[in-house]
Amino acid sequence: MYCVLQPLLAEAGKKPSLNPLHFLLLILSSVLIAAAGYIINDYFDLNIDRINKPGKLIIQKIIKRRSAIVWHIALSIIGIAIGFYLDFTTHVTLLGLSNAACVLLLFVYSISLKKKLLSGNIIISALTAWTVLVVTWCEIRFFFNPAAVNTIKITRITLLYTGFAFVISLIREAIKDMEDIEGDRKYGCKTMPITWGFNASKIYVATWLTILVLSLVALMIYMLQLHWWMASVYCLVFIIAPSLKIFQRLFTAKTPQEFHSLSTMVKLVMFTGILSMIFFRIYS
């Protein structure tokens, strides 16, 4: 919103569909739905988590199981309600239904898809990407009059970061599956490392890392042609270099602790990657 949409809309003399308060409500709805998703996931994964992360249990230790369901329902309802409120009070459309779909997908993921090969990973990665895409979706009305706003640039940047969020999430979900293999195997999950084995799972992650790095290198070359020197250095040092480090450590990782360290590194790349959006504000 701050780095891409506001500058381009201001350039066209337009105001965003969401004022600052409405935008905070959009953020709040996403956070509440994500929190509800974490709660219901931990609720159904209690036995698995006792094996994979016994020191980090929330359900039963901090929140009683019965209370967890209440919290899940309450947070989900509030998140959905905020979406419908924004539908009725702004130019945004279908946000309430999309929030409801996110809640439903997180519930289905927790009770079923999480234990299946690839499908759970794809769902979580798609929902992660949606948190980027939804901001542009809230300004969809301008796309019906593309002459007024530079919608082509908005679309390109949105797809760039949506794609980044999706791919980096696929990588992290696969690494998490390797980290959690012990508990997942005991309770009948069919995740990638259980079904394919560690070597094939590492090749899968390495393939996505390669696609990510090559795409970033191509992007950096394009930025150099535009003389975006700071952005190019940032991309190299804070996104490409850590991604290469993850690639290097991937094939030597064997223990849950090593995979957890890799997962943390991927989260840092997620953060630095999304933060790179600030350069569109600087160079606009």
C-alpha cells in the first residue's frame, strides 16, 4: 500500500479505496484469521507437536483444548465480519467472502490436507501469497478504467511479490516437513519426506531455490539497467546471498535442529524480500 499503490494512485490523482483506518482493519482481519488458523492447526496437531516440538506446546499448556475451539471460532468470525464491513463501507468487493474462504481452507488444511503430499504445502503458500495480492484486490475498481491509473505497473509489481511469497513459502513448507518428519510419520502423515524420502525432498527444495535465485538475478540485471544501484546491492546481499546459503546448507542438513535453522533462514529471506518493496517508493 505504502510503497506501490499510494505513489501510483497519487500520480494519477486518485485516492486508495481504503483510508488508513480501513487499511488497519484489513491487516487486523488477516492477522485474526491467521491466528485462528494457527490455533486450529495446533488443536489437531497436539499429539504430533508433543513429539516434534514438546517445549513449544500452546494447546493444553497455555490454552485449554475446549477454549481453543472457542478462540478459533471467535477470531474467525471477527476476521470474516471485518471483511464484510469493508465490503459495505468502502469500494472493496468480495473481501468478506474471500476471508471466509481463507478460514475454510485453513480449517480443511488442519484436519486433512496438512497430512497429504503437496496439497497442504500449496494451500499454505497460496494463502501466504494472498496476503500480498489482497492489497491490490482492494483497489480492483481502478482496473476497470486502466487509462486513469498505471494498472500495468501495479499488476507487474503485485505478481512479482505474490510469486515471490508463493515460491518462498513452498520452500519453507517443504523444509518444515523435513524438520517434523518424526512426529508426522508416527501419526500417519504422507508428507513429502515421508513419501519421497529426504533426497528427493531436498532436490524439490533445491529446484525451487534455483528458480527463485535465477529470477532474482534476472531482476537484478534489469534494475542495473535502470541504474537502481541501491536496490541491486540490496537484492544481492540480503536476498540472493542468503538464498544461496540456504541452498548450500540444505544438502548437509540431517537433524531437526538443522532443518529448523534453515526454516528460520527462509523466514528472514521472506522478510528481506518483501521489505525490498521500499525501493519502489524511493525510485518512484
